[in-house]
Amino acid sequence: MNSIVLYTNGNQECERARMLLEKLNSQIQEYKLNNHFTQRAFVSEFGEGAEYPQVSIGYKHIGGLKDTLHYFQENNLL
């Protein structure tokens, strides 16, 4: 599997996403709000309505937790 980038703000869904990715033995690069980026940069990158977490796999932006679950199911990775 390609490297995975996880943008988090520390909420419960972010923790669930990280735990899921770790269980899949994925290499995760985690970026945390106010440590690695600002809210303004997050909105600029993902849009006004984007929620946390945001996941990218390789060079492909997947989306939030639900989008990530659908991606893994569609690709038989779960």
C-alpha cells in the first residue's frame, strides 16, 4: 500500500481513522492541527466544508473517515 497522510485535529473520528490505518499496517504520516498546519491552511487545501480527518493515499486525496472506509471496502482492503 502507498504511504498515507492523515490530517487530524485530535477528535474522536481522527483517532478512529488512525486506529483503522494502523490495523491495516499502513505507514501513516500524521499532521496535527496547530502543530503542523493552521485551520486557515486546512480550509485552503480541502475547502470550507471539509471535516476532520482528511486522508490521502499516495498522491490521491480520499476524503474524510466515511470516504476512507468506502475506499477500503471498494478496493477489498478491509
